[in-house]
Amino acid sequence: MISQLSVTTGQHSDKGHKPVNQDFHGLIIPGNQQLQSKGIAVAIADGISSSNVSQIASESAVAGFLSDYYSTPESWSVKQSAQRVLRASNAWLHAQTRQSRYRYDQDRGYVCTLSVLILKSATAHLFHVGDARIYRLQGKVLEQLTTDHRVWLSRDESCLNRAMGLSSQLDIDYLTVPVWPGDTFVLATDGVYEHLSEGDMAGIIRESGDDPDAAARQLIAAALAHGSDDNLSAQIVRVDSIPTQKSNEDITLDAHQLPFAPELLPGQLLDGYRALRLIHASSRSHVYLAVDEASNRQVAIKVPAMDMQQDPRALEHFNTEQWVAQRINSPHVVRPFAPQRQRSCLYLATEYVQGTSLKQWLLDNPNPPLETVRQLVEQIARGLRAFHRLEMVHQDLKPDNILIDDQGTLVLIDFGATRIAGLQELREHNEPTWPRGAALYSAPETFLGEPTNWQADQFSLGVITYQLLTGQLPYGTRVPGIRNQNQLRRLTYHLSLIHI
């Protein structure tokens, strides 16, 4: 049975005995696509009581986060997305204070606490600064997951030592915890938790049953009854179900929805593309040169090979290539052609690069000038940066996957092995413990099953650079044989003379 992430929520806020409510809270449960790629976001903030403008800070921090978080790239991880947004929000709040009459007295400026809970797939991501709290209720046990950023000056007096807008640099706590159906998360400001024990809070939530809104109201009423003289806010999020692995796989879309493309013959039409000839064939895919009849432009049509059509992992890689191509915009990364065109079957249409592969170019130019090598490597690096800015790792960088057009522009192709941080969070298990790209160009640590990051692409680029300069591989064929740390430490390369 396929299930999605689903929650039941409740929230309430009250100014209490104060004239102004300086707390602010909010949550967003997005539609299906963003529910998978970004998750559910819940945020609560508490403006400092010494400031007359801190309610502006708390509202800006929460509303700004909930808006901007969902505008970050789908490929970014939760951590990358949230921290980028939080740092920008912190900088804005700090600048507001610096530009106001409170610039010499930060205790009266645009300062607030902020605690954020993001539920994505089967993981809870917590971001926290200040002294609001995030709890998790499992069974009868209410556990505080965050740490109060508060310094006690005396037994009765304390102040925040970390908060939004307090400094130009934001130091925010980040924590992840696994999520199970039935887990309940509670976000509360100090006006609530300072006047209720954890046992009292847990009891109120359990007694409210399936009505989290009622539970939030009762928490605040109980805190007021126990003498709270502060603003009071509480949010309750109960996890009803978490996604199955099958539902998470659907985000890269239609390998299981579209029929396979047929073998194309010269002159055959496919969704407005007229096939001209086969230009590449492998065990994984066939690539055809075609013409788009609407624009008369040449395009490359890539279709899964017959042997690949029964391999779910290979089909996942094919869909990944489509997903990546639609999200990268760089002159050094091959572009999709007419990405909005409705497809009748499974294929990838990209711009056609008139030229040759770097592998063939190396055979034709065995001793390139140093300046030429520098220009080639710079272009490859620019293409890789387009991946890395989106938290993607190409993972299959090799001369076969680099094209040089007639003007000398290099273009990266073949994204089926790409690691996408945002999608990786949806998977139950880590990636396979073997490299997904060409073994001779893969970083040594990938043979030990270590997670891949941008440095693996950098290693592959280093191997290609070495090959351009010397005509050889820096480690020969020894890298694929690495199976433990001792072998990795003993790995050395032999210096080759460069002929310039």
C-alpha cells in the first residue's frame, strides 16, 4: 500500500496579560509535489520583550521563512534550503536594527527567537535559535529536542545569547530525528513551558485526543491559570503516516507511467521529431539525430535500450537525467529541447551538439598546448559548478561524457548517475556502495562506500586534466581495486613528464 506523509495539526497564540502579542507562528502543508520535495514546515518565533518592534521581527522571521523556503531549488537538501533562508532573514533583521534609532541598543531592536520544524519523508529537521522549544511526544514521554540559548545572570534574571537579528552572523542549531506514525511534535514559547511541567503538557495533549487545536488552546489556558504573564503560543503536529519508498520514487516521474519509445528508423516521426539516423548505441541507451519539424532545429533523442527496460534502477537513472536536465541552466551543460512538450513515450530530447567527444578529441590531439588544456578545464569546471550550486554531483564525469562543439565550447552530458541532495533525503537507504560512474575516473573513497559530494567531481576533473596533459591516468588502473582504508592510504601516482 502506498502512503504519503500526512499530519494533523493545531495551533493557538494569545497575548496573555500584555498589550501586544510579540509571538508569531505559522505552518504550511503544501501540495503533493512540494510535499515530497520540501516537506511540511512549521515555525514559531518570540520577539524579545525589551523591544517595541520585536513583533515585527517575529512575524517577518516566520512569514519570510515559510514563503522563501518553498522557493528554494528542489534539488537542495532541507539543511541547505533552510539555512540559506534563515541567514538571509537574519541579515535583514540585523540591518533593520542597524538602520534604526535602536542601532546602539540591540535590546530594543528587531530581535526574536525562531524554532522551525520541517517534516520531509520520514525525517524531522529542526532549526533553532533562542529559547522557544520543540518537543517530541512518544507515548507518555515528552522529550525536549532543542536547547535554550539563554544565559542566566542571576537566579531570577536571564537573557538570550543567540537570536535572530542579534548579530550579523547566525549560529543556529540543526538536528534531525527519525519520524514514526503517532509521533507528536510540540512547539511552544516560554510563556507556555515555563509554567507547565512536561508531564502536564503531555497529559493535556493526550486528553485532547484527535483535536490538536483544542490541545493548543488548553495548553495556553493552563499556563495562564498557573500565572504566566507573557505572550503564549503553542503548535502541535501529530504524524499520521509517513511515505512508503514507492511514493518517494514517483518524484522523478514517469518511468512507470509512459510506454517505452520504439526503435526509431530514418524518417520516422515521434511527437513532432523526425528521426534522421542513429548516432550512438550502448547497452543502456540509443541516441538518434532528429529534426524538430516545428522549428527545423536538430535535436538528439535518447531512448532506453531494450535491455534496460526491465531494470528498475536503470530506468530510475534515465528519469533522473530528464529531471536534472530541466533544472540546470548553463552553456556548459546540455539543455533539454522543448521540455514542456507532451511526450507519448519515454525518451529525452536535448539540443544537438555538433562536434565530438573529449575522448575522440584526445585521440586527435595527443599533445595539446597548455593554454588549450587550461581553457578546456575551465569550461568543464563551469559546467560542474552549475551542478554543485544546485547540490547535485554529476558522478560520471569522463571524456565520453564531455562534448566539444565546432566553436570549442565544452558541454557536459549524461546525468543518469547524478546525486541530488534533495531527492537523496527521500530514500530509505544510502546509495549503492560502488561508484555510479566510470571506475577509472571515480574518486577512491567511492569504492569504500563513502557518501559522494562535490569533491568526487573535482577528483574526476583532476584525472581528466592529468590525462589532457600527459596522455595517461594518474593512478593507472589501481583505483578500482581499492577495498579498504589501508589500500587507499598506500595509493600514490607516478609523476609523468609533460610535453609542452
